[in-house]
Amino acid sequence: MNSRDPFNLRSGLRGTSPSSLFHTRVPGTAASIPSSVREEKREASDSRVPVPEALIPAAASSANASGQMPHAVPRNVPTQSDPQRRYEERMWAGSEKERERKVRNGYANGVAEKIGSVFGGEKKGLPMYKDKPYHYSTSKRRRPLIEQKRFLASLVLLLIGGFYWAGLLYTGALGWGFSKISWWETAQSDGIDWDARTEQVRDVFKISWAAYEDHAWGFDEYRPLSKRGRQIIEGSNGMGWIIVHALDTLIIMNMTAELSHARDWISTTLNFDIDSDQVGTFEVTTQILGGLLSAHYLSTAFPNMAPISTIEGSPGEDLYREKVADLADRVLGAFESKTGIPYANVNLKTMKGLAAQINNGATSSASVGGVQLELKYVAKMTGEKNYWETAEKAIKKLDDIGARDGLLPSLVDPDSATFQGQGVRLGSEDLIKQYLQTSKQEEVYHDMWKEAFAGMCKNLIAYSKTANLTFVGERPNGLDGPLDSKMMHSSCSVPGTLALALTGGKPISELKKSFQWHEEQEEQLNLAKNLLQTCYGMYKATPTGLAPESARFHIPDPPHMLSEGIIRSAAEPSFPSGTDWHRDYIIKSDVRESANYQSPSTIASIFYLYRLTGDVTYRHWGWDIFESFLQHTDAGARNGYTSLDDVTLTPPPQRDNMSAAWMAETLKWFYLLFGPEDVIPLDQVVFSGAAHPFPKFELGKTWETGWKRRDRDEKAKVTGEDEVEKVKVETVTVRSFEEKQ
């Protein structure tokens, strides 16, 4: 059997000439060709190369002679002798040249074709039939849309773009993934008129300010129940503590008339020439100096906020700057200790620092970091480097002592640079703000913050016994001593500070869109949310809906620390009735713990979490707390609002003291929480611990970090040639801040 011709079809063609096959007459064809065309055909045939007779099969001749083909020829088969063939040859050759020209010149040597093939472009090769040129139109029949590569590629890109726009993608240790975020956290619309609520906060401020103007104008303190004022320094003219501390709130709320009155008093009455050893260095720096600094900043950077017209060259033109320079020079006297660590008090008239009359003359360790923002901004504003260098010297000396896990004991002796007592309480929040103030250019403060945060997670953050509430405790006997479950209300600033550290002030949605949000950040954000939930629970756990100055928690024995593993809270964010989460709180009916001083810490963190996450739930929490303040702290007859002695009682006994923080800090945070989100943008400013906004700035050629941290061993002991003296720990009886009050 012949494998090349299994059906013996070629047997009858043996001996037939191939040329005779091309000249086989098909009936009816010759007659239809004009004679002129036949002549052209004959001339073309004569010019062809003759085929040797030995190569012509005999069968072909017989077939040609009889005029019959061994099989039927389809009608649509092109004939080589067709007179139309030369036109087809020209078209085919022309299309080939056009294709070569495009590939060589117009499509970057074929790169475009390769790219196009990814999205389903067809790269054409040789045509299937020679009579169909390269630019012959393709079949009109198309595959279903879902099967086309271009459609599928476009659909995938559209989905990825949608997730990217919504901020639902993040990169973690395991690569790409979906963000742990719920739609209700970012896109819910509650239909509440928040502008109206913002105006309600402004109205409360106006009532408070008007009552102070009427009954205690110029005094450092205001007592709304008795409608009188009091100076902090008896026998002095005071410093208008409430006025200066709240200057930036007046500007932010656009209260032009009230601001004009305040400026007139500052220009004509404010005098820092006070001869007293009772002025606290930390308080006067953060609240009075900070208030003047922020007023200067807002009035220059945001001139449309409460615009005050001043005549060029008049005393009011540089009012804030002049007062800043005056007070800052006086405060520097407190830093003239043997080590550069400031004394607790300062005599503003003599410009000399004085040791505290309590705590064996020790200074709060937290206050050393707490005045850094103010002094550095004074240096930036005035161009005087001595303020910058003074601040750096103090914090360097404190860091040189060495602290285990980055956590400092609460008190330090300013002359010997030794810690007094072993008690550890939180006090490192300002480190990250220093890093942000200079636009993340001073890495030393970032390193200190990370060390302190890790130490806090290891030694201070724990869980309650039943509801697994996350709280920040204390170590009164040192890090090796037992955990005290007491959480100060001031520690409720931690959630906001942590969220600020994670974002740098940018909304999380923006960080996710630019792929700057990772799994570790998400975990730390959840920690901030859990801590804030505990702080909000301090309000919900009392019958007044207001938090005490401190609360304790039922904890397991031994306590479960955060570093031992994360535990999911059993309490819901909304704290519904019928659950027993509130049983984990221990709130003593004691004026030192159950009082409410109109403190701003929780509201500040609620503001930060709302601004950075966009979750409107935090606005609702804030409004809930605001209404409780209105209900229980109103002094009546439009006389203002007062602190409380005991939030566990209803009605709560009122204290007859409107805290300076009420208008300067608490109401400011409420106003910013409910107001437009573009007011005081967090990516441009950094708020001090006293709620004063300062600008972020770059070091440039003028400013630099003038110190480096010393090397430490695993126990935080300073090592190297510059090793400082061994830390001497003295056991002393420490009176708490509450006892001082």
C-alpha cells in the first residue's frame, strides 16, 4: 500500500505533463474570454520557462487530450491563467510592502504589535490564501464579549481601580491583600446637621466667655457659682490665664469682637513681672506661652480667621510676638540648673528657677518633653538658637540617664539628674510630636517614641478581667513591681497620639490609596480604637455620662499584658444596655478620683480618630459626651459651666470652678470634631499637649539636631566612654498630682 497515495488517486495521472494541467480547458471558459485578452495570455505563456518532457507524466497528456479531468474542479478555485491574476498579484505585493513599512517605521519595530497582543491584538502572519492580502478584512463573526481578551483585561483593571480608589488595598508582610475596613466606617451618611451642632458648641463657648467677661475679667480663674474671679498668685495682678490660654479658640471660632477685647487687655494690662516662686514652669510654658504662640501662628497663617484690622506700625501689629519674646526669656531661667533639666517653678520677675516645695524638689519627667514644642517654635519664630539649644540640652540629659524599655520614672532631680522613686507612669506622647514638628527630619525623637511605645505595650497596657477592655495602667513600684490597674483620664490622650504617629496627620484613606498603609499599622490602629473605646466606656459607666479623673479595672491574676497576645474585647463599640462590660470598671466615690475637671483628653482622641479614619461613629460619641456636659455642668442663669466633685452621684455636686481648659481645650476639640474637616489640617500643624496648634516646618540650613543618643546595653544602661554615673534611685514619699490639687 502506498502511504503517500492510499486511495490510488494519482495512478491515472502518471505521465501527464504539469503544464497540460494548467492548460486544461474547462467548458464554457474559453468562450467568455475576449480575443484580445487571449492574445495577451498567449504572449505571457510563451515567455514562461519550458518544462522538460521527462518530468511530464503521461496521464496528464491523455487527460488533456480527452478534455476531461480525473476529478471535478471547484468553480471558485483561482486559475493561474486568469487575466485578473496580475491585478491580484499587484494588490498582494502592495499590501506586503505596506505592512513592512508600518512595522519598520510606524510601530517601533514591532513593539506595538507585541504590546497589543497582550490585550488580544492579532499579530498577522502570512495570509491563508494568496488571493486575500494582508489588509483583507477579517471575519465579521465575533466571539461572545465575555470571551474576548480585551474585555477581560479591561474588567480586571476596572476592579483593581475601584478597590484602589476606595482605599481597600494594602500591602502587608504577605504581599497584596484587602484592607480590614468596613464600608460603614468610611461611607456612612447619618443625615445629621453637624454644622448646626458646631454652632451649638460655639454658643456654649460664647455663654462661658460672656460670663467670665461679666464676673471675672482679667482673673486667672473663674468661679461660676459664686460669680467671682481668683488669681493663681495671691496679691498679683495675674496673667489673665483664661484669656491667653483661649486666644486660639477665639480665632478658630471666628469670634472677632471677643478677640478684640482680649487683645486690648493683653496690650494694656498683661504683665509678666510677677515676683513669686509659685509659677509652674510647665504650666506657664504650655498654656500661656503656647497660647501666645498659637495666636501668632493662626493670625498670620490663616488671616481669614477672626480678622482683626491693625494699623501698620501700631503696638498691636506685633502684639503676640512681643509678648512671646518677653515671656520666653523669663522662662529660660528655669533651665539654669546644674544639668539643664528645668526646675519645677520659676520666678518670672527675677528669671530664676526654683525647686518644687513638694516631692523633694523633683521635677516631673514628662514636663521636660512637654515644653519642647513651645521652645522650638519660639526659636523658629524669633531666629534665636538659644531656645532650641536649651530645649535639646534638657531632653538629652534626661535620655542620658537611661531608662528601661524607654519608660522614665515619674520624677527626676534637676540638679543631680537622678530619678526620684521608681514609679512609672505614662509620659512620652510629646516625642512623636517633636518628630512631626520638624517634618520627620529628626529621627532621634522617632527612635525614642518607638522605644517608649514598645515599653508601654510590654509593661503598661493590659486587659480587664471580664470584657477584655484594653487600658493603660501604672507601675508605682517600678517595672519589676505589680501592675496597678489605675488609669488616669489624661492617659486617654494615648489613642489619638498613637493614631497620629501612624498617619503623620494624613487621612488613612489617602495612605491606602498611595499604598502607604500596611498590616502592622492596621494592628496598631486597632489598638488605638480599643483604648479609645475604654475611655468612652469611662463616660458610659457613670450615671452622669461623664468620666472621672481616674478609674480602675478588675484584672486577672496575673494580669494579661498586651505583649502576651491580643484579646478581642467583649464589649461592643456602642455599649448597649444589658451587657456587663461596665462591671469591669471600678470608680471610687472619692473626690480625688471621681471628680471631673472638664478635661479634654478623651475628646482630643475622638477628634483624631474621626479626622484620620473618617468614621462618623466618633462624632456620635463626642456628641453624647457634649450633651452630658450641658446637662450636668451648667452653672445656671448663663453664668457658665463648672467642674464636678463626683460623677457617680446624680445630680453631681458642682465644684464652683470653670477650668481654664474648658474654653481653651475641651470646647475647641468639640468644635473641630463637629466642624468642617479642612479647618486646621493635621498634615500642616501639630497640636501641643495643651491643644495649641503649631506649624510643621523643615530644619533647613539654620536648624539641626544637636545631639545623639548614647549606646545602651540590653538593660538600657548607658555604655561607652561617655558613660554617665550610675543611676541612683532614691525611695521617697511622693505626693500625687491629685493630692496637690
